[in-house]
Amino acid sequence: MITQLRDNGDAPLSEAELRDAIQTAAVPALLMVVFQITGDEKWLGKRYRPTRGRGLNNHESGGLPDEVQAEIRDAAVDAILYLQAGNEPAVAELSPERTVELVSLFLGEKVDDRYGPLLAGELRRRSATGADLKETQPIDAPDGYKVVVIGLGVAGLVAIHYLQEMGIDFTVFERAKEAGGVWYQNTYPGAGVDTPSHLYSFSFIDRDWKKHFELRDELHSYFTDVLDQLHAADQVQFESEVLSATYSDETSLWTVEVRGPDGFVAEYIANIVISAVGSLNKPRLPDIRGMDTFTGTQFHSSNWPEGFDVRGKRVAIVGVGASSQQIAPEIAPLAEHITIFQRSPQWVAPFDLFREDIAGEERTLLQHVRLYHAWSWVRLFWQFGDKVINALRIDPGWEHPERSVNAVNDGHRKLFTRYLQEQLAGRPDLYEKALPDFPPFGKRILLDNGWYSTLKRDNVTLLTEGVTSVDASGLVDSAGEHIDVDVIIWATGFHAAYFLDSLEVRGVEGVHLREVWEGDDPKAYLGVSIPNFPNFFMLGGPHSFPGSGSFMYFMEVQMRYLRDLITGMLEQGITAIDAREDVTARYNEVVDDLHAKTVWTHPGFGTYYRNSKGRVIFVMPFLNLEYWEFTQRPDFENYTLRVNESAALLQQPA
């Protein structure tokens, strides 16, 4: 059933409020709302069909004439008032086939039939309210059955939500003082998300976002609020670092060692361990001679000192990745001078919505009309997801493999190059330094939040030489020049390839995970399960981050898959499961083969997506749709099923 309000206590909109909100709404989404509420097929006719949108804007007009837009807006007011009066929509549920038809019309481009089940499910999930929000039935777990969750960032909050719906007892250990993961840890100036706010949201608890792309403080607030709304604080232990997790072959249970805020180490027993620790949480500092001799202030970008002020200081920023490009524009107006050390330039895309507020009327509609919210989400999901990934796959017949991987990718290169030329007009010196020589999307595409205008400032210098040494007063570059600075900011990224490196994990017969993975060469099935580590599951494991799309969405997809696995285990009397070795090996062969056909393996650059062996281990090579299809059923045939008849007698609550 589709209703117009979440259970947020808000009264229905008056006709005047609704008419105001409608004026700034996106016409294609309104058109879908009108059709589903009225069921009138005329709204699917040629007169009302939106054109295909360009770029990343919301395509508010749908490319339709003003009089047609006005007709749709008027019809939307009547339809929503009808729904608010307690009436049911004429088309409350969409079949996969009907969904593809409507989404293709909505987007102005043909969408493959395979997307029908995925998009139909998300439209249903994201327009639901009240009792319809609950999609998981409680399961009958034995007394004392326990799950330990490690980490309380995005993945940890997703785990809490679904474990609550399943009715399984759990405890979450988080080493920080608050929820939020990277959004708690990273407090540097300018920190923000490069995924649209409404795409960077949980399906089960959304937000009245103020900006199209939110900044760190609002994001962190959202995650702490989600924990409050889940009413799970009593099941979370903060400032508690998991040191190890060890599996017992005899009991089929995990012993988890945790160092609490008092410094003491305690043991907890669990049937299942879910790692939600992520991988962008271990700062990577370079090994440069003399770093320990610097007498000024130095720190990694993720460890920005509380209250630190760069006003009037000479600052060096080492690196030009996402954190550097967010920090520099924020501090440049304050610092005396900034010297930026660039090892390799980055592709930077236009960012028209940078710090742009979402119109108040649009926010009202998104919050009150769930069906409008759901269709708006579909547009974002398509724009930032598989529509992009197809541009990342290598065309073996492409004539210019040195600069791009296919014709669409080359089009992106021309667009980004033209934008760079426009932004750095009159500064040929900067143009030469800032223009990448590798294909777009090979490294994470960055959105221009004032980066190019910052490079042109009189008090900013961009150097393409590396840092060879540090001394008491500054840095020496590879050209032998000494740069005096007061502050060094190491914007040098994270050890992204070292999944689960922060704890000791031992599985069957004491096998050590770090040895199995040889440090930075992790392999898992679906990024979720590892052979010989029964009932140890991962959210955000290797190869499970989207190449383009919403990380939030994929954590929900993975946790729903784990939900179905755990439910099936308990129903069938299976004590423990872990991915089969042969299945995991074949899966990783497929992953590697597909990655070899993507831009991420292009030889012209380095990226944190790859490990020391050159394997792409961070992002998945699949379309969002393909990974979703892999996870739609509990595929026990791909797992080793372990039954321990005495395990039930040994289960004890932690």
C-alpha cells in the first residue's frame, strides 16, 4: 500500500501549501505520481513524455512545454489531495514489467527489462509508510543466540536495523565515542559527501536534507539520529575496540576480545560475527626521511586537531585527492600561503549543486509525498549508478586507448578538459599541471567545490614535484627546493587494500585471516564470506563497494542477503556456514577478469582501488543490477554447511 506520509507526526499539506511545493517540483516525478494515483493512461501519452535529462541535474522541466508542465502540476495537486483524504492510489503496486515501462518513460531513455524487479522493489520500499516499512519477519532463534557487530558507521547501523526486525540479540562494539564511522572521524574543513544526500540515505529512516550534497556535520548528525530512532543505544558499547575474533571448531562459537574504555580486555561469545569496520579508516602516511624532526604542526587529514586554526600560517598540503580538494578551498582565504604537492592530477567534474540548498518547497514535497520521494530516488539511482558504469568498461576496438576506454568515456574526457580550460583560463601553467593523462574515472572522479579557483589564488602554489624529505622548518621537494611551512597536512589517503587489518581473525583450525589474504590481497565470496571462517560475515568487504552509485544502498543489499542466509540457517538447523573455496576462487576469477576490462586497470596511473599486486580489490566490477541479482536468494549451494549437534547446548549469551 502507498500512502503519502511517513509516520513523522506531520499534518497533511493544505491545498495552498501543496500548490507552493508543486511549483519547484520535478515534472517527470510528478507525472509518475499523477499516473499511479489516478491510473489514467492518458498521462503516459506522447504529449506528456519527458525528454532525456543531461548531466546530473534534476531535469525539473522534463523538457516539456510550459503549458504541459502546468497541466501536470495542476493534476498533481488534485491527485495528492485525493490521496491525503485517505483514498488508495489506482496503481498501488507495480509489476516489474510495468516498472520498466514507467521508468523508461520517466527517464526519457530505454531501461533494460532486467531492472524491473530491482526498481519495482525500491519504489515499493521507498514509498512505504507505517506497518509497510517493516519488511522482515521475526525468526525463531534458540535461547542465547547472539550476534556481535564490529563498527557503527553506515554498515553497522544497517546491521542493527535488520537484526532488530529479525528479533536476534546483538551487541555492537564501536571504538569511537559516537556513531558515524568516517563521518565521525573526519572533521577537516570542507568535509562532505559527493553522493546526493537523498541517495546517501537509508531506506528505513530518511532525512529532511537541506542541501543537495551535505557536509560532514549534518551527515554525522544524521547517523547519530538514526541510532536514536532505532532505540539501540543499550546494545552499543562505545570506546570499545575489538582486538580479535577466534572461532572454535569444537563449539562452533566465536570468542571476541574487546578492550573497553577502562582499558580492560573482556571476552564475548557469539554465534555470528558481522564486520562493519569498513576500509577507509586506517590513515596512510608516507615514509619520508625527517618527518619526526618537523617542529611545526603536522597531521593526517583524517586527524584534524580540534579547534585548529590555520589563520596566518604557511601550510603544505601533500596530495590532491578528495580530502585535499575539500580542505584547500576552505583554508586558502585564511592561510598566509598554501603549497600543494601533487603526485598525479585528478579529473574534476563540474559541480553546479555545490553547497546549493534544496528549495524549501521541494523539501516539503519530498517529506510529505512518499511516492514523489521514491521516484526522485530512482532518478538519482540511475544517474549516479549503472548509467555511469557503462562508461568505465573497455571497448577493445576503441582507437585511443591511451586517453580513454570507449567513446562515451572519451566524451567525458572532452567535457572535463573543456571545463578545466574554462576554469583555468589565462593560467597555462596551471592547465599543464592540472590536466590528467589517464582516462576519466580511472581514479575517483572529484567534484569541483572551488578547487580550480583556489589554484588560481595568489597565495596558493601547486607543485608537481614529490616530497623527498622533511626537516625542522619545512619540506624539500624532488627538485631540491626547500619550502618553509608552519603546518603540514598529509592528505595521503588510507590503507584501503588492508581489509580487517585492525584486528586478529582466526577461523577453522586457527587459520589466520591476515595470512590467508597475504596482507593486502583479500578475497571473499560476494565480499561477504570467506572460506574457513564460518559465521564470520562482512558488510563492505573486498569488491563490494559500488564502482558508481550509493554505498548506503549496497550495505542494505548485503545485509538483506545476510538476513536471508541467517534465516535459512536457523530454519534448516545449520550451525554455521562459510563460502566454499572453489566457489570463492571462481568468483574472484570472474572479478579479476571483469576488472581487466575496466578503466581501473588502465596502466597509466595508480589508485587506492588496487593493491600492491595490481589487483583491483576495493570496488566491484559489476553493474549495480548484477550484484543485486547475485544476492536475491540464500544460495546455500555455494557454502560449506556445518552442523554441530552439541552447539545448541553450548550457546550462551554474552
